[in-house]
Amino acid sequence: MRVLVACEMSGIIREAFIKKGHEVYSCDILPSEFPRYHIQDDVLNHLDKNWDLMIAHPVCTFLCRNRARQNKQENVQIDNSLFMTLLNADIPKICIENPVPSKAAGLPKYTQIIQPYHHGHDHSKKTCLWLKGLPELQKTNEVELTYITTKNGHRYTKGWYQTPRTSIARSRTFQGIADAMANQWGEKK
């Protein structure tokens, strides 16, 4: 199967599918942390390359629900065109991954919500999947969350409290989720 992992610079999902024996490329405007099989370019230039499956992570900064109030205060015009172009690409199987969207983003209803703790990670991160031609992702290893309360009274799952607070670190796909996608959607027939 030919797989495109759009807007991924970490290579986590790409490598999970490569281990299953597929021809897989990631594509992002940023260089990859692991440059093999990575196309550094605008993904819109590569949607017509006869892919069987695309898993995409379009930038969510202005689309997500957590940003809605700030968007309104800053009078940000939301542009969902990349998201919609990826969702409507002429590829038989598509998964678009993003946080819960704000209503102002005008996105269609997501297919399902997944969590890292459904796939073996002590993290809570509500993640929506929009699926086309794919079954819902099934839980593989549900774990109980461990919580930490900080000195200022904020409560976090232990995993997030120990994760760097950068946008790149927080946008990484968890290995358990990548493995679940490769195992469930990448079975050779």
C-alpha cells in the first residue's frame, strides 16, 4: 500500500507503517527529524501521486476549540481550506487528525475521538479523527491515568506534566496510536 503521512515532521506514523512493509512517505514544509522517506514541501503539491491511504495532521492553531476565544479577541479570520482540501482529496482512505474544533472553524463533524490512554500512554489528549474509507480506530491498551497537582493547584496527567511545553512536542503522535493505525489500517490483504 502507498501511504502519505501529511504534515508530519516527526516520522512516527511513517515509521510504524514502514515496519508493516508499506511504501510510505511523510510530507511537511519542515524537515523531518528522521529524513529518510520524507518530502520537504507543501503537501498540496503531492496529493495526486496515487496514494492508497493518507493520514494528515493539518495545522490546528486557529481551528481548535481551545483557541476560539483568542481568535475572536484578535479578530482572526479562520481558514479551513487546507483541512478541507486534505479531507476531500482523491485518495480512497483518509484520516485527518486534529483537536476538537471550534464551531467557527466550520469543519464537518468528526468520526470519532481517541485518547493516548486508549493506546498505552499515561496522557489525556482528546483527539478527533475524520475518517473516509477507514474503520474507527479500536483501543489497544487502555491504561489508568496518573494525575499530578502542581504547586499552583493545576491538575495534569503525569505524562503531560513531564512533557516539554512546546507546540512541536505537544503535537507529536503517540507511538501507541501510530502502531494502532499501522496494525489496524495497514494490514496487507
